[in-house]
Amino acid sequence: MAIGEQQLITILGSGFLLGLYHALDADHVAAISAIVSKTKNIKKSSLFGIAWGIGHTFTLLVAGIIIFLIGIALPKKLSLLFELLASILLITLGAITLCQEIKKYKHTHSHAHDGITHSHPHIHHNHSHHHFHLPLFTGMVHGLAGSSVILLTLLATVSSLTAVILYVLIFGIGSTLGMMIVSGVIGFSLMKLAKSEKISTILRFSIGIISMSIGFMMIYQHNLYSILS
């Protein structure tokens, strides 16, 4: 086997492993947790992870090709703008998760016993319809934010368009597989905990709070609000 082939396999292998690791970024895990928190279904949760990976790979691939063709890295202000968008998305996903849980406890039902009317709180379970456009869009946003920017910066120095496309695709396969596993584990955990409504509610409240906290933390740590001034 030629040295060039060995180097190619090493580079692509590292790209795959980096993709797997990339899926474990805190903001990625928080976002997909908020999305799958209502599914309680391993298959659907895993498919949401795949949708996230497809969206993430798509934007990375398009941005990588453009950066290679123009020969410059992603402008810092633009990367910060996408980071801000990712942060806002995290806060929104967390807030939606919290609102859905709070809404379940905001209903009271009145009924009479022996001529006396009583009002009792009543839990309404949300029978939500899950669509793949949300994890797909979330993955697309994350494809241009966070540690993805490092990859895009490196792609500006690559000498072959084929190498750019191949590397991003391998990286994308790794990150998609990683996110599929993460979302599947979350779905499995929620399914097992579904027998206890109290534990499920506490878990979903925690997911919502953590998602919002990470979003606000990203804005504060990276001083992202300054780009709007």
C-alpha cells in the first residue's frame, strides 16, 4: 500500500472519530435532548439524531466547498452570528420544553359531589406530532457554529476539492452516528421512565432548564450580544 493511501486512510479515520466526538458537544446534546424529550420512542429518537446529522453535514459541506473555492476562512463576525443563532435556538427549545410541561398542570376540572362543586387540577398529556424539520434545521444551524468553525477554517488550507468533500462526508457520517446514538439513548431512557409521570416531568423540566442555561452561557462566555451593537 502506498504511503499516500495510508495517509488518506489515517486522515479519513481521524475525521470519522472527530465527527463522533463532535456530536457530544454540550450544545448539541442539549438541543437534541430538548427535541426528543417528548418522544419516549427509541426508533423515532434515533431518526431525529440522523436528521440532525444530515442537516449538520449539509451546511458543513456547502460552507466547506464555498470556503475552498474562495480560498478564505469563514469571517469571524459571521461565525459569531451563527453561534448567537445556535444559542437562541437552544434557549427557545428549552423554553418550549418547559412551557409544554407547565401547560399540563394549568387545567382544572370542576365536578359536583353531593351538591358541592369541587375543582381539581387535571394533567393534560400533550399528544404532539413530531416532525423531522426541527432536528434537521437545528443540525444545519450547528453546522456553522461552535467547534464546526475550526473544521471550516482547516478546509480553507486543503488543496483538493475532492478531499474537502470526502473529509466533510466522513466527518458527517461520524457526527450523524454519534448523534443517533445519543438521541437513541435519551429516547430509551425516557421510555423506561415513562411509567413514572413524576420522574418523567422532573427529567423534562431539567432538560429544558439545562438547554436554556447552556444557551445563555454561550452568549455570555463568547460575548455574542456585542455583535448586535
